[in-house]
Amino acid sequence: MFYDAIRERSYFKGEQEVKNSALMIKKLRYYARFIMVCLQMNNAPMMLQLLEEVKALIDIYSTTFNPVDKMEWSLVVKEMAMFMQAVCSPVPSNHSGTASLPVSYRLVARRRLRPEKDGSKFRLQEAVIVGNRPTQIKFSELTLDMYYMLQMLEREPSTNSKEAATGSAATPAIPAATETAEGSTAVIADGSTADTPEAPETAADTGGAGAVGGKGKAAIKDKVEPNERDKDTVEKERPGRRVNPHKYVLYQPNFSQIQVYLANAFREIGEQGCVLLYLSSEGASTEVPDTTNGAAAHGYIGGIATARRSSGEAAKDRSAEQLINSVHPADLVPYTRKPFFLVVESESSWAYKDMPNLFNQPLLCLLSPTEYPITSSSGSIYTFFLHSPIVAFCVVSQITSMAAEQWSELETLFIEFEDLALELLNTYASSQVRKFMGDDFLRQIVIRHVLCCVLLDLHL
């Protein structure tokens, strides 16, 4: 791996002797990017080791050069530590408390009852992941909810492939990933000013090229355009294993940025392709005043909030400003001309309940609950269930430790729950739902949505 090769060959060796601050900054940026890559590959031991090394580097950088950005780099380290803690802490430990129990967050290949073949040949090709929760723990421009969705839309690499970048397996706290899954690209576009010293330039890439755009611009570097990716050819060359979906990851975007990336995803999917839109955001106002020229009558009834860009007359009227800077159900209707899969994590998810299907194309909206039996500092509960139902169950039930044998039995039980949910969906779900069940990723999301609703209903 590229980052590990730089480390092994000591490319930055001697930067302290020459007392070159520019070289030291390059080394710090390298560490920030390396940690982000390890985070995407779930390599906990290397992340912990790099975190300790970068702390020491920042101390040396501060004492040697006394730079003006030393506090900003300290904030970067704090973000790293908090993010890693938030990801690792929900996983129960064994009774001795020495290690977390093993858990897999990615899609694991195993034999499972196939859904009925009633025309369900859609394949998830494009995913747009939107995160707009400023108070949620984040690292670089990646919030916990966004990280969970990225992991969920990746296949677990085969265990017989070579080890990850470090050459060592990850601890059970974050499951080991031995190689970067091929065929996916994560492009991060930032809708706000970066608050770290260029560390957010880190690409959250899980198997393809990626880049981060700052200050409202989407700077895409070395990105292979979807037109250049012959997906069908790739699948034929790799029989038995399809590629991961292409992803756009947008942190605190404004309304225009969401529309641009969603339109591009809509344009790139094929005849049997499907677009997934994940919205994690604070809710917009639940009431739309009558002074908005009948906006509610036309489907503009609220939704999720985006980064605000107040200007002109709208800035004088808060209701109008909120109406302008929200993603309403009517804003998404044009994209339902093709198969469209919507997941909403928000206090105002109810706004999308009656989203119209005007074009008679497959449309499915999965909406988060508006209240939970418990709050969590490790991300949104609903997204956590989609990410890992077994860990989310432990969070809701406040289970912090468990014997390894009990954990293994619980894993088996959840597998049986998922199989039972699939069987019930095949029997009782509408044809509109079953059309999405042919795709491995979408089927897993639907099944875990069912488990989340059942388990939370029992706790409320």
C-alpha cells in the first residue's frame, strides 16, 4: 500500500534535523490521510499507533517552530481520538474487559434465501450520502452517520487475500479488512469552510479515487468518470462478485450541491441501475406558514435542513429562508423517473411519508423514527441499526460486556432474524418493495430497517 510504503521507507526521515517547517506540515498531512485510509479499512491497531505518533509529531512541531496553527493541529488529533472512541466504544467487550467482541460491519457473502424473481433485477449503482449534523462527532469531513453508511455499502473483503496496509490484522474492536474493496469511489464535497489545517483534503476513498472540495466547491482529483467505468465488463471479468456502488459523500452541503450530485448520479445509472439517497440532517420546520404562496399544497411541506446560504429578501424572513434551504419531498420527485431508494435519518422524516410516485417507477422510502428510547453519542440510532443491528441492539439495551459464547449465540440469532424477515418480506411485502430485494445492499438495508422497527417498538 502507498501510505505504508512511505512509512516503511522513512521518506520523511530527518525533517527535524533540517528544521524545515514546510516538510513537517507535509508529514502531518500524510499522517492525517493515512489515518483516514486506515479508518476506512477498519484497521484499529494501525490507527492507534499512528495517533500516538502524530501526537508526538505535533509536540515537536509546536516546540521547534512555535507555529500559528499548532492549536488547529491539536484539534485534528482531538477529532481523531474522539472519532475512534465513538466507533469502538459501542461494541461490547468480553467479561474481562481486555478486548472488544468481533463484529463485521460490511456486507458478508453467505448463502441466503433469494427473493422472488418478480422483475427484481435492479442493481445499486450510485449512492449519494448527505451528512448535515454539525454537532455530531466527525473526523475531517466525515460524520459518524456518513462513516456507517460508507461501511454498509462495502463488501467484506475475502479473508484469503493479503493483509492490509500494515501487514497485521485488526483487533475485534473494529473488524479487520485485509484489502481495499475494488470498484467503488467516494468523492467528498464540502459545503462549509474547513476547520482544520488542510487535513480535510483527505480522500475518504474505499477502493477508488476520491477528493475533498472545500468552501462549497467540489474539487475532484484523479477521479475516473463513471462513463469511463465499464461496469458490465468489470462484472464479467470478476464472475460471482459484483462491484461496490459508486458513492458521493457530501458534508454539510447546500441545496444546490445536493441537486448537482444527485443529478449526476441519476444521469450515470443504466437501465437496470438504481440510485440511493441517504439524508442525515436536522429536521426543517414542521409547519409551513400560509405566507409562502401555497408551498405546502405543492409538496413543499418541510424535510431535512441543508447548509444555509441566506441572502436578499429571504434573509429577512426566517420562514422563507428555511423553506428555501430545505430538501422537500417535491424536490426529489424528478429523480423518481428511475428506480429510487431513499433513506432519511431525521427528526422530520415524516415529511417524506407520502412522497408521490408519479412515473410508475420503483420507489421506496425508508424513514427513521422520530423518537428513540435512548440517546447515543455514537451516531444516530436508526443509522446504527442499518450499520450493525447487533451492536445497535446492545446500545439500546445498554449491554457493555458479554461472554464470547453468548456473543456468538447472539450473532447466530440475529442471522436467523434477518432470514426470517426476508422470508416474511417475500411473502407479505408489496411488489414495489420486492423489486429492490434483488440487490444485496438494498435487501440488507430493508431487512435491517424491519429489525430496527421491531426492536425499537419493543423498547418504547
